[in-house]
Amino acid sequence: MKAFERGKRSHQSSYKLLKNQGLPLLCSQKTMLIPNASKWCLEELVKFINCKEEREQKVIPIFYHVDPSEVRNQREIYKIAFSRHEKNADEEKRGKIRRWKTAMREAGKLAGYDVKVDSYESEIIQDIIKEICGTIPMVLDVDEKIVGMDSRLEKLVSRLEIQSNGVRMVGVGGLGGIGKTTIITALYNKISNQFRSTSFLTNVREESTKDSGLLKFQQQLLDDTLGVKGQLTLKKIHEGVKEIKDKLSSKKVLVFVDDIDDSRRLEHLVGKHSWFVKALQFFCSYAFRQCLPGKGYGDLSIQVVRYADRLPLALKVLGSLLFRKGVKDWKSELKKLQEVPNMEITNVLKISYDGLDHTQKMIFLDFACFFKGAHVEIVTQVLDGSGFKAESGINALVDRCLITISTNKKIEMHDSLAQMDKEIVYKECPNESGERSRLWKHEDVCRVLTINTCTSEHEIKFTFEAFKRMTRLRVLIVNNNQVQLFEDFTFPSHDLTYLYWAGYSLASLPSNFHANSLVFLYLKDNNIKRLSERKLA
């Protein structure tokens, strides 16, 4: 770590330091916002947060005698101080103040150290030192007096193409004793600070002749790069191979393997080149309609792949969501991904759902609950009958890879997406199924539409009272021959566009049945002698 001479301020040098080797430590205190002394501090804060977002650098905030929520929500003295900054500010300065506020809000969201007035500061300082030491890559001891060291290092750095988005595997070979270990150790010291995750495996050939030795190196590699020491224990070589492939193939990692002469052992440690590129290429095929990220999107693409945990469906949906969007929109979607509490597939996919407009959401939920596998032309007419712009809505869902239309014109949807949609409907009212917008499960329908519950194992009775509140009923599908109806049974039909009823037990449809909006009518295995006692409305 480097430090500035006390009392001197340099925007350029501090930003360069952060980019090249700094671990930003943010110390927020109330004096930070004194109007005449705080502008430089706030500009530095903006740079710290930019480094975090653009270069994935870790930032450690220290809240010194101030509540993190005050920083996050900009209350009390922060609110007063910003008001003073805004006083008589022109538009350029107001834009700068908005950046300050955004940076402070982001800093307040980060996990850090809360130093209260009555805290034991010496203990907190030790904790901070411990965390920093565990974050900054270790500097290895190396004899740098070898002739030609600098030129060889520059050549290796050039071969690695660190700023590129692809995968690079570079080997250093030669006779024993010529300085291979020395040169790669010096290389590690030179570039390791540009990576969040690093590992340096030494004496691999000598210590991995047995499976236990190779397993030890796999364990070390995962411990070093994931920071999971003691949390993940490998027992078999194939377990290690799988964990390395699953956990590291979408991360930007720097791995040095010293002294190895067996390609099989190397493959067990760092895998195949294809491990690290397939997920990115798959994502790019949807986000850019090509196998590589577009210019300026490389780091953003890698971040999306990592947050999506390389799940093919998530990569497909997110790639389609980001297609033709600008960098600003990408960063916005990435922030949403970062806020996902865990990487379960439904949580990741819901980000794409949230980006739909109201009509598209309605269509998407209808497909999941009722029309998965149905003919798209029939469903289009049904949705149009409900006032939806079906064609444009369906095209939007196809473009985002949320649904597909098969060659025989059937609507297809991944099970995970259908499950996500049904979970959305369930959460409308978890404790009362009758308050949800859609019902599709047999037990829920029974609970809502029968007198109390299913009256017997073999017979279900629907009542008018059960339907009374369904004033906007659009779709009704009954596929159960055991449903019995009272003679005076009626149901709302003004908005009904789709009626499928197998085993309709009455001799006619209700006398007040309205067919104005009806697009699809299918009555199978029924007792109908006439459609209605009167002419259908």
C-alpha cells in the first residue's frame, strides 16, 4: 500500500493508485461533509465506488462515529450539508452533487466496520488489518537480479493479454535450473494485484505423484481463489475437477502452477481451455448475436456470467434481455443481479420478468398457468379477445427467450420459467387462494369453487356463490368429469374468452350466459341438449 504525504491532495495519483494496486478504505465521519473541506473527499469517494463497479475492486467502508444508515439515507447532518452544497449551484455542480449522493448511498450499503463512540478502536484496527492482509495478494520472495528479467517479464505480460476477456494459458518451459520458477514468481508479484482471486501452486510434480497430493493442490486452489478455507472439503479427485470447473470457469482468476510435467495432472487442476469460454460464448450468442462480447462490454459480460452462475437458462434469458442495450442499462441490470439474495435460478430469471410491461406480464402468466403447450394462433385470438395486444406481447416474450414457438405452432416454456410465474401468482396472496388472479391447482380450485371443500372423493359440486366474486373471469378450464352443478348454476361470462369444460353436467349453459367476448368454446362429454334456454347474448 502507498500513502500520500499528509496535507497533499492529488486526484490523478490517487485514482492511478487505486487502479493499479490500491485496496480502497473508506472512512466516513461527520466532518467529511463540512462544505469548505469536503469536496475533495467526495470526489475521492466517487472514484472509489467507480473502481468497485468497473474493476470489481473490494472496498472496505469504516463508519467512524456515524451510523451507516445515516450515510446510506443521507439524513441529519448529511442532508443539511448537501443542502448547503446545492445552494446557488449551477447545473454542472448539481450533476456533480448527484454523483456524490449516489456514491455515498452505495458506500452506505457496503458491509464494513461500524466504529461507535464506545468501541474498542484498537481491536477494530486489528480486524481491519487482518482483513486487508487476507485480501491483498501475498508478495513472494524472489531474486530479481537475473539478467534479462525485465524484458522476459514484459514478454510474458504481453502474452497473457490481461485486459482481454478471453482465457489465456501460457507455459514457461526449459531445462532445470535456468530460472523458470524465479521468472514466474516475479511475474506473480508484478500482476497479481490486478486480480481478485489468485493462487500459486508450488512443487506440483514432486508432491502430486499420488492422488492425495493432487487432491491437496485442488483444495488449495479452491481455498485460495474462493476464500472458502475450512468450508469446502474435497474427498475425491473427480469432486475437485467438478468444483473447479463449476466455481472458477466464470471468474477472473490468476493461477500459477509451478513445476509440472504431466498434462493429466494439469488438466485436473486448471481444466481445459473450453471450461472457461463456453459459458461466456453461450451468453454472448444471445446478448450480441456473436460468440464474443462487443467492444466495451467485456468486463460487464464476465460479471453477468458469474452472477448467473453459468446456468444455461439464466444466461440465455439475461443475454436476450440485454441485447441491443447500452452500457448504462447493462450496469443497471447488473446492480439488480447483485441484489439477488442467492443465485437460485428463479431469482435470477425474475429480473427479466420485471423488465416486461404490464400486458406482457399478463400474457406470460397466462401461458405458464393455462396455455403451455397450446396452439399459438388460438391463444392469440383468446388474448386479443381480452384486450391484450397479443402478437406484440408474444413477440416480446420470444425475443427475450422466455417462451419459444415450436414448428407445429405450440407454445413452449422452460419448466423453471413456468414455476417462477406460478410462484409470482402464489405470492399475490399466499394464505388465501381465492384472492389470487389465477387458479390452476386442483386443490385450490376445489377450495374456492365448492361449498366448503371437495365434498367427496368422487364428486365435486360447484356453486354460484363461489363464482360470484369472479367478475372479470377470462379463462375457465374444467377437465374433470366428476364436477356436478346445481340446476340454477350460473357463472360470470361477460369477459369470458376461453371456455373448456369436459363433462358439463347440465342440459344447457346458464340462461344469462354472455358470449360476446367468447373466442374458444369446447364442451366435451357433456349432457347438453341445447346451448341455452334463450338466445345467447
